[in-house]
Amino acid sequence: MADDLVLVRARELWTALAGTRVEFRPSGGAKVVVAPTSRWAPPSWTGVVRIGAAALVTAPNVRAAELMDDVARTMSHEELVDIVRLRAVLPVLDVLGPASLGYLDGDGFRPAHEGTGVEQLPAGHGGPAALLVLAGEQDAGESGLADISSPAFCLRRGDEVIAAAGYQSWPRSVAHLSVLVAPHCRGRRLARAVASAAVAHALDAGLLPQRRARPYPSRRVAAALGFRELGAQLSIRLGDVPVGQGR
């Protein structure tokens, strides 16, 4: 029952972000809608989210929706978040993802921060700023740490913050987890410790922790804490659709 409730809450989140009234099909499969204001993807991009055995696709215009609907008729819900399969049949110009989507509730949480010296800094504190610079623009942006609304949970070496985590408050009482470790300190389970502290804080606030992860190490950290991968998400920018394609 708990697993079912987590699945329902995860789906409620993504429908709230879709930018139009839409729901996952209870019977599974995929549903495509025109949603130019979808928050799943950058403007003019197409977003795909799979949660469990059902997928939703938000397209920026009717033409893109028609093309995606044709593709969705021939692909499984899992194939719709497989960029290799999509590139084989679509004019994909650019892609963000795919990223796995993991969730956990209090019963599944496996804490890993006790006794680790994790420090809690108030939201907006400048402590992690140097870490963001040290990690580089790509890793810092991927982490989302600059956008957290929660306190920052940090580990220091001397005065230097070498690992930090927190979360953004998303709709439907979801805590979107962000984690970052200094490049020269990775592989020491620091991510697990700071992420665990952030997850504990979110659960205490009655929130549903969400971890969106692409690299395998990030997925491994999430799994160690008890996150279950319930789906995946990606965004694609489509080129011009040739006349005759789509319905």
C-alpha cells in the first residue's frame, strides 16, 4: 500500500507540472498532450515522463504532438524514455536526460548521516558558494544546489565545504533533492552522508523526497538511501517535421 501511495504522489507531481489538465492512464501506456507551458522541458521542447507502467508526453505544438502520438503507438512506455530509440525515428536536435526518477517514504529510508559531522546551514547561507565554483559550471548546474529552498547540509574539511545537499520545494509536497561533492573528494561516501541529512529533514517536514539522477554514482547513492526508481524523464528538441509525418 505504501508503494502504491508513493507512485500516486509521484504521478500527481508530474501532472501538476504539465501545464495542462492531463492524467496518467490507469491501464498504462502513453498519453500525448499539447502543453506549451509544460515545466518538464525548456520552452519549445518536448517532455517525456514515465512513472511506473505509464508515460506522459507534453508537446509544444500540435505538429509535435501528432508526431509523438504516432511514435507512442509503436513504442512501449519504457522505450519512450530511451534516447537511442527516439533518435532512430525522430528528428532529435538536442536532448536533456534521460534521468531516473527515484522516490522514498519514511518506511524505506536507510539513514547514513548519524555521526558523520554533517552541519546544517540556514537557507541562503553562503557556505556552499565556494563548492559550486569548485565543482565547475556543468556539475554545479546538474546538481541544482544553487536553487535549494531548504537548509544546506554540509561537510567541511577545515573551513572548506567539500560536500553539500538540500532540496527544492516542488508542488504536491515534493522535496527535489540536490547533492554536490567537490571533485577531489568524490568516492568517499560524502554524498551519501549529506543527502541522508537532507532526506531526513524532508521526511520530518512531511515531504516526499525525489531524486532525479543521470550518472550511475548518483543513482547508486540514491539506492543506498532507499530510493526506488519508479520511472524516468527526458526532454528533447525536435527539428522540423517532414510533411507527411504525423497524422
